[in-house]
Amino acid sequence: MQFPTITSPHTARPNSVTRTMLWVILALIPGTVAMTWYFGWGILIHMVLATATAVAGEAVVLRLRARPVMPALKDLSAVVTALLMALALPPLLPWWITVIGVVFAIVVVKQLYGGIGYNPFNPAMAGYVLLLVSYPVDMTSWVPPEMLNPHPLDPLQTLSLIFTGQLPTGLDWDAVTAATPLDAMRTELDQNRMISEIRQSPLWGDFGGRGWEWVGNWFLLGGLVLLYKRIITWHIPVSMLAGLLVMAMLFHFIDQETHPFGLFHIFSGGTILGAFFIATDPVTASTTRKGQLIYGASIGVLVYIIRTWGGYPDAVAFAVLLMNLSAPTIDYYTQPRVFGHRDQGDE
Amino acid sequence: MSEYGKLVKEGLWSNNQALVALLGLCPLLAVSNTAINGLGMGIATTVVVTLSNGTVSLIRNWVRQEVRLPVFVIIIASFVTAVELSMNAWFHELYKILGIFIPLIVTNCIIIGRAEAFASKNPVGRSLLDGLAIGIGFTLVLFTLGALREITGLGTLFTQADLMFGEGARNLTLSLGDDFKGMLLAILPPGAFIGLGFLIALKNLIDRRATQTKTVPVSAAQPEPTAG
């Protein structure tokens, strides 16, 4: 019997920030392709724009802070921030809004707090919230998914719309944009319509909005890759989805006609992307295992609360920021017992 | 620099209550959403802090240590009431906008702080000047922050100037044009915190530049160590 002999050294390559970020970027690919398929070329244009802005902004601030520029750019964290933001932004958003958001994320939220590893808030989500609060109309104008879109724009038209605001002849804004499923559900529930009624619209698929649920699935695939590569652990995504699902099912069973089925919440908006790619940010999340469970579950519960009773249709960004704020406290109270020491309560 | 010049410089810059001492943040952050609101609040505060400083200084030798704080508060509250009533009479619209923050000047820590730290230990003239300088320094910060927030948030400057300067000032309002999409966050509370942070950073930067240019000639004047 022969065993394969591997020459020394047998140590595995240690994890590095660059490797982690590279895997996150790779894992985003399936979801990105799906979003481009369903929602058009705007996603890719914003990704390029956001990445360029983020890298330039990071380089400028690092020069101002008299820190070495290249190592910080090579760790790809600015690129990940930019990509996550671009995925969250509406595909036809004017270019300067994206630039403002990314500059705020990189310069104020990340670098002014000390750069990677020191930022208390998730830069991508803080930038997104800045834009959502500042430009509510532009930030809630999504495009309809591909199969429901009567006027899909080709790449050139999208480019011209984003950079010059010039719509193709014969179309107006209302023809190319639509509310997201979460937004539509919210508006119609406000008009006292019942869910069984609302769901008869062609906007809806099996669980969430058509197109959206498949985007969620592809992000889920990317998330599973991250789990498999041990870039993230299961604690935050699972507890976040569980928290959201438990809340949603609870209220669904109390009143089925005003609270959508639990999986609607899972497959709508940024839930999956948030659970696997955003809430798991190692800098701003809780670090202890028990803490991560509390952190994730609280995000899930908050997402449901803000979506249902809050002022904005989606809530992942707000929930993540609120829990970023609480992460140090959660960590403080969930320190694991050091081996050989007693629990504080035993004394 | 004369003693009085030093007082003015401290109040306006080196001991600016908003940028250095970080006092009075509640009104600073709450009403600095437009330049005119900031100016109105700043002037009201300046009047109160100057008059209260003068009065506290006048009675400083007759008030016992044990009861000084209640006495100061009563003095400050009297002036605030006077200011509030006058604003209600002559600047009624502005008074309605600033609302609760006018009576709350009583609780502004700048005023009790100057009464306790300065006016209760100094003669009347200096106390009055200190109050005036501190007040103007605070007003300048309020006004600058208000102007910045107004420009980024609304795309205008000096809206509602007529509330303060009368009907003739209606044309003072500058606008960046109707196409300008204001960044709403700037006129919401987070915008105040972020804006104040940038103002403090700017002040520190200017200070650092100033000390650098000051030290350069000194080091250049030092003789080169000669070999040997």
C-alpha cells in the first residue's frame, strides 16, 4: 500500500486579509451575474465606478495620513466595500450619488476611524444608509426584473442614463423603474389590501419577488462557498436568518393576511446578501461564538421590526449598523471561560 | 499681547467653547440647520453670557461660596427670560423656529461655566469682555456650521434672512439652483455631528500649521554644529 508523500513544510498557508477578501469577491460572482441578468447592466457599471472611487479615495486618505498606500490597497478591503455597496444600490442611480456614498464609506467611516480593523461600523452599510437617508427618491427607484421589464436598456443606454441622466427617447422614468417587492408589499399593505390579493400581481414568484428570489439563491451559493472555505463561520448567517424567520412566522401565524410568509422576508431585499456577506464582516461583528449568535439573531429580529413597522422598506443596513454599535458590549458579556479558570458565578 | 487681547483671542479661537471645550453642544447641534437659525441662537447666547458674566462679577464679593451656584442660575435664568420675551416680541417667527432652545439657554454649560470659572474671580470689565468674546466665538461656530449644513442639505444660504433682518433681507438668500439635490442627511442630526467633527479637525489643522511655521525660523536660526 502506498501513501502519497508530500514534502515538507506541512504548514498550511496562513489566512491573510488579502486571501479572505479575494474569496469574498469570488463568492460574490454568482449573485452578481444573477443580478446583472435580472436587473441589467447598471449593476456592473456601478461596481466599476464604486471600485475606482473606493481605491482612489483610500489612496488619497492614506497619503494624507502619511501611511503606506500599497499594502492597504492590496488587501482588497476597499474593493469589497465598494462591491457590496454597488450591489445594494439601485442599478440606474446617477453616478454622483454612488461617488458620494463610496467616498463617505471609505473616507469617513473607514479611514477617519483608523482604517481597516478599526472601523466600528460596516463602511458599505454606513455609506448606503447615508445615501438612503439623503436621497430617498433616487434610492428607492429600482428597475423591474428582466421578465417583467417592458423596456430593458442596453449597456450604452444604461451608461448614458447613469452618467448624463439622459433617458432613451420615448421613455420616461416611470417606464424604466419600479418599486422593489418589499416596497410594493409595504405600500399595498398600507392601503389595507390583503396578502392573498397582493400576491396575484405578476410581481411575485414562489416566495419573494420574481427575479429577487433567484438572486437570493445565487448569493446563498456564494455564502456556502465562504462557509466551506472557512472564511466565515455559520453562527452569524444562521442565527440572523433564524431570527428573521422566527419573527416572520410568528406574525404570519397570528395574521396571515397582513404578515407575509416567513420565506418572503428571507428571499426579499438584501437578506441573504446581508446574512452571508455583510453581517459577517470580521471587523464590525461580534467576535465570540456566543456573541455571534446573539448578534446575528438580533439583526434578524431588527430586520423584521424595521421592515414591518419602520419608515423604510428594507432594513438590513439599519439593523447591521445598530448591532455594530452593540457588538463591543455583546463581546464584553460573552467572553468565554478561560481554561483552568472558574466562571465568575462559581466563586 | 495685552491682557484684553488675550481674552478676546481665547474666546474666539484658542479656548473656543464649541470647538475646544466642546461645551454647549445641545443647542449647537440642534439649531445649526441653517445659517440664520445658528446666528439667531448665537446672538441670544452671546447676550446672555455677557450680561450674566457682568452681573456675576459685580456680586462676586457678596455671595457666599456655599450658595453661589443657585445664585448664578437665578441670574442666568433672569437674563434668559428677558431675552426670550424680547425675541418673542421682536423676532417672533425666529422665536417660533428656535422654540424650546431659547429657554434652554439657561442650561447651556458655557454660561454657568464662564460664571463659575471666570466671572466669579475677575473684575467687571474683564468679565464683560470675556463673556462677549466667548459668545461671539460660539456664534461664529454656530453660524459656520449652520451655513455648511444649509448649503449641503438645502443648496441655499441665508434662507429666511427676513426673519432676522426684516423684509429688505429677503433677497439675501443665495441658491445653488433648483437642480441641486440637497443631501438631506446634512440638515438631520447626524449631519450636525459630522459637520462639527470636520470643523474641529479644520481648527486643529490650522493650529498645527501655525505652530509649524512659527517653529521653523527658530530651528533655522540655530547655529550649525561645527566639526572639530
